[in-house]
Amino acid sequence: MDKFAITGGTPLQGEIPTGGSKNSALPALAAALLTEEPVILKRIPRVRDIRTIERLLVDIGRRWRPRARRCGSIRPGSSVPKRPTNCEDHARSSLVLGPLVARCGRARVSLPGGCAIGDRPINLHIFGLEQLGARIHQAHGYIEASAPEGLHGAVSTSTGSRSRARRTS
């Protein structure tokens, strides 16, 4: 491992801006569906998956407005509980499934695919939504989730291949 050896009697001070993380920004963009308040995100990397989610948010009724360099704001609009199928990259559609079910009571998204590094399992997304009270149906390349009574809290633990969940009030 490389290291820096700093010698001298002057303390270091200052700031170093960090770059944004795609894997942190994607869930944050999807989570913006959960609120009616405007959401401002900073240090969003300009990569394909981010642009895909931004288009998806617009397609389902949110207003996305790029701001200063690598920043953007998401404002509420209507939330239509169906993911459009005209978006060419389906690899991230599972990220909006939970927020759409929470907001709208139901959602239909494409199964993930089109990823160069292989399959993107979403079994933990499905398991979590089921534990929160959603009914899941998979058919013809889509996942449909519904929770007409709304989602409820749950405590879920997983040990090896055995998982347990219990409903909380």
C-alpha cells in the first residue's frame, strides 16, 4: 500500500472536494420519488446510468432540471405507477419499484437486463418489498408490485439461506 509521509511543523488544513458516486446517486435519485418536496442533489457523476434514471424520472412525471455543474433538482409532478418501456436501459428499473409502490400503491417495471457485467439479481428488492406487504407478480419481462393497503414496517433478518421477517406496528 502506498503512503504519504509528511514531515514539518506546519499543520495541514484545507478542503478537498470528493467526486460523486454513481452507486450512491442512483438510489438518491430514486428516493426523490418518496417526497413532494423539491430535492437538490450535488456531485452527481454524468454517466449513462444516471442519465437513464433522470430520463425515467421525467417520464414518470417528475421535473428534472440540471443546475450548476454536476448538480440537479427534482421537483414533484404526477407519479404514474408504470415505468415507460421506451427507455433503452432496463438495468436500473428495480431502483424505482419500491418508491413507486410506496407512493402509488402499485408499480410495473421492466426486469433488469442489458448489463455488460452480467445478471443483476433483484431478489433482495423483491424479498424486502414482500416483507413490507407488497404482492409481487413476475411475467413477460416485467415485475408488478402492489400494496393497496400501503406498505408497513417490518424487521427482517437474514442468516445464511434462512430469512425471517416480522411485521411491526
